[in-house]
Amino acid sequence: MTINEKQDEIIAEFDFVEDWLDRYQLIIDKSQSAPGVETKYKTDDNLIEGCQSKVWVTAEMRDGKVYYQGESNTDIAGGIVAMLVEILNGHTPAEILNADLYFIDRIGLKEHLSPTRSNGMLAMIKQMRLFALAFQSKA
């Protein structure tokens, strides 16, 4: 499945939910059902700078594709990182670096997140792209 197909699936999920309280609940559900991060990776080195809450992201390269793990100590940030992991996992560094993450606008995250959460989300995306860039440079 392509990055855009994965984004379209998430957009379709949110299209069924019009009320923003229900959309927040959907984000929280994604956080709670996500696999998270293995305990050994919950280190300061894997914390995202620029997030108000604690968000850990790690990545590894297998067979030319990047696989992320992400988790937060708060449900909204956790749901956002879970969606990013869901969308970007299993793709090449080039696909990740070239991805237009349009789902953020389409599900209304941009206008409904506080400025600090929005900055945190951008920091998550930046870190995930930096992992992809590092893997691409090594290849």
C-alpha cells in the first residue's frame, strides 16, 4: 500500500466523524491501539525535541525500507505519532522524504491542534524524515 493510500484510509475513517470531540476520541483510540515503542528504546536519545509531551520515535532499515516505532505519554500526541508510523512504515527513504502528508489538513488536524501540539507534530515529522535521510545517505 502506498503512503497516499494509507493517508486516504485514515481520511476515510475521519470522514465518518464530524464532531471534533469524537475526532479527538478517534485520535486517542489510535494511540491506545498502537504497538508503541519497545521499552529499550524509551531513552532520552529517542525523545522528540519540540514536543510538550514525551514522544519517543525510533527507526530501523530492513530490506531497503524504513520501519518506525512511536509512542507518547499523552493520548493526543500518541495518536498523532501512531498515524504517522502507520502511514510511513514500510516505505523507502525516498518515498518518505517525498511524501506530502496531506492527511493532516484533510482530517482537520491543522486547525484543531493547539500551537504547541502543532509544533510537536511538525517535530515528529521532521525527526521521521531525518531518520529516512540518514538511511538514504548510508545506502
